[in-house]
Amino acid sequence: MSIKLFELLLYASIYTVLISVVSILIGFAIAIFLSGMLLSRKAIFVVPAQIFISFFRGVPLLVQLLLIYNMLPAIGLNVPSIVAAIIGLSLCTAAYQAENMRGGFASVPVGLVESAEMVGLTPGQIFRRIKAPIALRLTFPALVNEAILILKASSLVSVVGVVELTRMAQDLAGSTFLPLQIFAAAGLIYLAINWLVALAGGLIERSLPGLPR
Amino acid sequence: MTFDINVILDQLPAITSGAGVTILIWVVGTIAAAILGFFVAVGRRFGGVLLDKALGFVVAVLRGTPFLIQIFLVYYGGPFIGLSLDPLPAGLIGISIYGAAYYSEIFRSGFMAVPRGHIEAGECVGLTQGQIIRRILLPEMTMLVLPPSLNMAVLLMKETAVLSIITVPELTATLSAIGAQQYAFVEALSVLALFYWVLVEITGRLGRLVETKFTRLRFSNA
């Protein structure tokens, strides 16, 4: 296997990282709303959020991607496959992140919220300055975990025709008849990316302020 | 957009066979993964430092790379090292090895959670290593590893869909093909999604039921 082939794989891995990062960020934004719905204690919010989460956690990501990829044109929306892929990954990770966030917000010590109320903070201030920072701190390790899961899961978007790392490896394996070397190299690149994410996550976690007890 | 479910229901025999393959791969793959994972965990716990390091490396690689890349390696790379497999066995082997990496971590954490004193007590009264595993470690850790094990089984059910990419004739492959033939993708994929959703929900609920039953058992013994 030549350097040229490895370069092509590395180039394609930029798309893997790009798709994953964008999906995780969009998923994070959706998850904030979903976790808010879950914690609202009003059935009209809680039940739809629960159904959303149950569906996107219960159906294989591959099936979700195929469904979105084929459903969008059927309802008259013709989007590039990379957009369909990002929509699919975002909705899926949103469901998982929402569960994590709900747990994070639920673990914010009641005493802290009560003392904030005592000193006259408004509900908006309590959310911004007490609940959100603590919940984010608590769920940060889970977020890093989710990022690694999505990086691996993004290999499935190769099926809807997005040329990221896995698709590039498939194409190269087909044209060079070197599947062992190419797929091993692709695996190595995934491993390296995930290792970097885990390393960075660990460093960031250590630099974050400790939790109130 | 039209939605005509009858084009799908006409193909019921093919769908049933695809669902059968999915469930077969899931059940056999999960059992194989759990058994293999258990032996990996035992090897890492009792096999010395070198074996622990070597197996730990393999597990880290399996957990750090996408399942799709792993089955591509087995299915497309296999013939180059004299391992030509049909899609179904390739998929079964792939999912068993992939699952084993995760199960070995579950069992390993189970081993570590059993208090050292219990094992030392077993050694003191002269139990062999096999007896210690069977009579102390296994019963004590069952409760701890049961919830993550059931969770992993559900994850593996969803991973079986990926095997459609290497043309294993399971449900995702079957329904995608029907969708293409009848030009009814949305109908076919909706049925597909519904199947997994229902199966995962049922398994999850059963899992929680088993958990509560076993938890009661443990506390009555404690």
C-alpha cells in the first residue's frame, strides 16, 4: 500500500470528523430542548420527547439513515446526501444526549437551587448560573463518550453515498484489490481519531472546575 | 407521496425469513459474544500480566474502530489470508468478536467489583481457582453484570442491521431489496424501523423485569 492511498484515506477522514462534529453540535442543541421537555413534568411535553428518544434509540442508525435518505425526496425535499447523513446522525445523537442531560440536570443538588432562590436569583439566572454549569460538568464525560460513538457510527453514512473515510476505503479496496491493507489503515485512522478525542476529553475534564459537594 | 402498505404485506414470506435470520444472528451472536467475552475476561484476570496486556490491546482496537470496518476486514480481507466466508458466517463471526470485546469489559468490571476478601477466603479454605470462579466470582458478579449485559444484547440487535451491507439476508437487506423492487422505499423502511423499535422495546422491558426480579433475590439473601 502506497503513501498516496494513505493520503486519500486521511483526506476522506476530514469528512468523517466534519460530519461527526457538526452532528454532535446540532444533536447537543436538540438535546437541550428534549431534556427540558423531559423535565417539564407536563405530559404534552414529556410524552413526545419520550417517544422521540425511544424511537431514535430503538431503531438501528443504518435504518434511520436509509429512512431519512429515502423519505426526504418522497416528501419533495431534495437534499445532498451529506445533509441527509448529518440530519440522521444529529437526531440519533440528540436522543442519547438528551438522556444524559436529563440525568445531569436531575443530579444538580436541590440545596444549591434552593439557596439561589433564597438570595433572590430569577429562574433564568438559576438556570444559567447554577443548573446549566453543574449539569454540563456532570455530563461532560458522557459527552466525550458520545462523541467517540458518533465518530464510529459515522462510518454508516457511507451507505447513503457520502464519501467519508469508510466509503473511500471501500472504493480504494475495490479498485486496488488490497482490502486487508486498506481497511486496516482505515481502522487505524479511526483508532487514532478516537484516541485523540479521548485524550483531549480527559485533559479538558481535568481543567474543568471541581464539583460542589 | 403515496403510502401503500399492501406492496410490503404481499411479500410476507420473504419478510418472515429475513426477520428469522436477524433474530438468529442476534441470539447466536450474543450468546457467542458473551461466552467469548467471559473467557477473555478470565484470561485477563488470571492469565498473567502479558496476556492481560495483549488482550487489553485487542479489546481497545475492537472498541475503537467501527463495526462496519471490522466486518469489511473479515468479509473482503478474509479471502486474501485464506478465509473465504459466506456472508452469514462472516457476519456471525464479526458480531461475536465485536460483542466479545464489550462483554469482556462488562465481565472484567464484574470481577473487579467482587471484594478481594471473598476470593482470599476461598483460597484460605483450599478452593481451586476453577472453584473460586464458579462458586464465588460468578454468583456474586451475576447481579452486577446483568443490567449492562442486557443493554449490550439490545445494542447488538441493532448492530445486526449493519450486516445487510455485506449482503447477509437479514431483515434490513430483505426489506431494502423489496423497497427497491416495488419502488416503495418509505413503506418498506417504515415496516423495518417498526420491527426493530418493537423488538428493542420488548427486550428492554423484559430486561428491566428480570433485573427487578434478581435484585429482590439478592437483597433477600444479603
